Amino acid sequence: MKVKELMERVGMTETGRAIAYIKDGLDEISMLIGSHITVERMTIDKDKRFYPIPSDMMRIVDVRCKNHSNSKDEYRSIPRTIHSPPTEDADGN
């Protein structure tokens, strides 16, 4: 279906607004479905705390790291924290 056909069905006359609505709807669908997942790999540097996040990212699905006490080099998921950590960081973040 073309944008013009969709606009005729819903009775809309503004093309720009219709395209914006279509893009918003497609973004919401892609967030719900979980397709188009890309993997971003980063190396962890000593004494570095913050890392850049891709600007086109919508959400983080999973964070994994190599287990330090693991002899098989398996990656394990890092559990998500729901509440604030009980101790405050030295840099206040």
C-alpha cells in the first residue's frame, strides 16, 4: 500500500504528518517485535567507567561479560538492577 492510498483511507490531507505517523508506528512495531537486533561489542578498559552508546539504539536487550572465574571463556549476562545501588559511587553517579 502506498502512502497516498493510506491517506485516502484515513481521510488525511497532510503528507508530511502522514509519513511521520507511519514512521512512528513502524518504530513502535520494531520495538515490540525485537527484529533488527544488532550486536555491539566493546572492550572493557581498565579504570574506564562510562562507554559510548550508539545514537540509533532504542533499547538494550542484554549485557554480557566474560566471567572472571570461568576457565571456558563463557559470556554471562549481567543482571539488571531495578533499584538504586545501596552504596554511592565515589564520583557521585
